[in-house]
Amino acid sequence: MEIDKPQQLHGRVTEWDELADFVSAQVTGATLGLVYGRRRQGKTLMLELLARQTGGFFFGATQQSEHQNLADLGRAIADHRGLGAPLALGSWPEALDELVRLGADSPCPVILDEFPYLVASSPGLPSYLQQTLSPLGRAKQYTQARLILCGSALTTMATLLSASAPLRGRAVLELVVRPFGYREAAAFWRLDDPELAFKVHALVGGTPAYLEMSGGAGPRDRADFDRWVQRRIINPASAMFREGSLLLREDPSIADPTSYAAILTALSAGHVRRSEIAADLGRPATSLAHLLDGLQDIGLVEAVDDALRHRRTVYRITEPVVRLYQLISARHEAELVGGRAADVWARNAGTVQSKIFGPHFEDLARQWCLWHASPETLGGVASRVLPSQLACRSHQTGHELDAVVWEARPNQADRIVAVGEAKATTGPVGVAELERLEHLRTMLPAEATPEPVRLMLFSRAGFTAALTAAAGPREDVVLVDLVRLYQGE
């Protein structure tokens, strides 16, 4: 069965293909799939379009009692089947039997959106679903229902398939819907200027709903950017103003938002190692494990290993709007409420450049190496791209490497194929940065560099004529400006 992706759905090609394969699979018996991700990623829209495209069933749960949810579900099933009166569902086992019956004749998606709301009022629901999907049960023997459970409470959804959970081993699809990548986000916002696309993405990231929440459009041009930020992002009247705070409070697993917010404040300020975070909070480093784990569980923080040194993990905020909220909106709320957005934004230009644009450009450089750069460019196939810090005896200091590109090779040790430096400064990058990178290349471990390592320089503002001339005849030097970052490989 061909299930074409609707035009209303921007991007999401991989996600749609996975869902289409799951729904149309010609296998006997009911199957189970999970779809989850943070709020406002477009999960509901995608699943509603899937149900409409295939004649499937869609039900969106709400925060209410079990009795109320069963009553609403009974009405929804009756409407789908064209019955004259709602079904009276007395229990979840009875409701699940009715749901799988929808796939009695052919493969049919049966979608339960906001599944965590149902579990909150009916904790036994996963066990009832396990029983319904028993290998010798009616659903597996006589129906082709394609059950899809969707939710935004990441911890609740992820634990549905954990080691001791009732549904462990029952699902054949686990699809995590993430924000758009930076190139998809630029297309979604209709930003053709790479500089403008970069700055917008550095502030609001790739969450689809943020376009509408920002007034339905991005800045008209570079000259309009500051005004747009002041009116649509850091304006207390905007829906975006408190978004960076609300993301932390939406997941039910976050019982103490204040402690988690303190971690985010420290990370936003550039304190990225556990010891640095602990010092900023005035707490022992051993007390931070559950807080950092919790932020990773809900997708707001990521642990990033050092490319060359074990146990040198750093942490980064994955959602740009959280970083912006911590650095600007929360810190200057009183002034922003008082209508002084232009003054606050101008006064914090240095903070935005060093704490937002700089780290974000480094992130995009690593993503480009992993997702978009060709093997010919890198000198190999990137399997992982990580930052590192090299201890330098010559200079008696540590040198930061923004990108170390590793290639995994079958039956051989992994090797480093390229190293890179990313500069988000407003001036062009010159020859001095290439010389620095050449020096750092000499410090790489010999066992990881059996072949020549390429040098990559990423620059938001381009390159000097001298550097361009020096790099021209060299196959081991790669220059990547914003245009190439957004459009090239």
C-alpha cells in the first residue's frame, strides 16, 4: 500500500516513511508502535494526517478521569464506525478489544495520542495492552490493527519499553520525533540568507511550532533581525517569552524545577563540566548525577564525550530557546516587562555573541561533518564527531578542538580523518588559524592517525584572501563558510 506524504507536512521524510512501513506491513496479527518526542514537534499533525490518508482511527486523550476517557473513546469509535450511538465502554480491556477490531479486515492504524494522560488515570493500561497483544490472543490471530501510542512525556513513553515494563518486547516501532535539523529549519522558516537562518536557529532551534508562536514569520532581512527578536522572542507579550522555562516544567518526572533550572543556568553561562557546574551551584559534584540524568531524559541536555580523552565529559543544552531564556529573558525579566527590550538586547550583544552564537556555530560545524559533508571532503566517512581538549607542552596550556571526525572501519581500529575549528566571529578567519590547526594536528595520537588528517576551518564571516590563497592548492585543507554549511557538502 502506497502512503504518500501529504504536502501539509514539512520535512519528516524519514519519520513518515517509518510510519508508512509500519502501517502497511503485510504481517498477520496486530502490531504495536510508539511515537514520542517533546511537545510542539508536530507529532499530532503527522499522525492525524496519517489517519486521514489511510482511513485510520485517531483519538486524542485529555487530562481527565478514566471514566471520562473511556466515554470519549466510545464516542470516537462510534463516529469512526458510523454507528448511531456511542459505545458504552466499561473498562480498558473492553475498550482495547474494540480498538483492535478496527483492523479486522485490513491493516489499519489505531492511534492513541497523549497516551501518558491515559496511563496517569489508568496505571494498569500497559498491562491490559500486554494481555491484548498476547501471541495467542484474538488481536494477534484475527486482526491487523496497527496500534500507535503517542506522547510528549518522554520519561513515561521511554519506560513503556524498559526492561521490566509490561510492553517490553511487544513493540516493533519506536520512533522519536526530534526538532528539525538546521537546514530543514531554514527551509521551514523560508530563510534563504544563511546568516539570517543561522541567527534565528541559534535562538529558537528547530521546533516547528515556534514559527507560529513567533508571529508566523521570521525577520524580513538582516536589518529586521534585532527588531524581530525584541518584538517576537524576548517580548513578555509573546508566546515565546517563557517557552524556555515551560519546557522544563512540562514533563511530570521533573519534581523540583528550581534545581534543574539552576543546572541550565550554569550550562548557559559556559560551565560545562560537572565540577564547574557544582562550583557554580555551591554543591558537591556527586549530588548532580540525578539532576543531569533527568535533564538528559527529557531531552534538554546532552552529555558530550571528549573525542580523545576518557572521562572528560562535558554537557550542552540541546534546545536553543532554553539557553536564550536563561541568559536573557529570565535574567532581565523586570526590564523586559518594563518595555526596555531594545536596551536589554543591545547591552547583551557580547553575551549573545560569545554564549549563544559561538557555541551554536560549533554545534552546527559538528552536525555538518556528521550529516552533510561528503566522504571526499572529509577523507572518509564520519561515524562520530566530537570536541576535544589537547594538552600542549609547547604552550603550557590546553587547546580546544571544536571537531574531531572519527571513521569506524570494519575489522580495524577507528581512525581520525579530520579535525576542525569553528569561528563565529564577525571578521574573516585568517592564516593564523590554519597554522594553529596544523600545530594541533601534530599532537594527535599516532595510533589513531595512520593516514593524513584533514584540516577544516569553519567561519561565519568567511576567510581572508591570504588564507583562501594558502588553502587553494592543498588537498588537506577544507574551508567551510555559512553558504557551504547550509548548502554544500
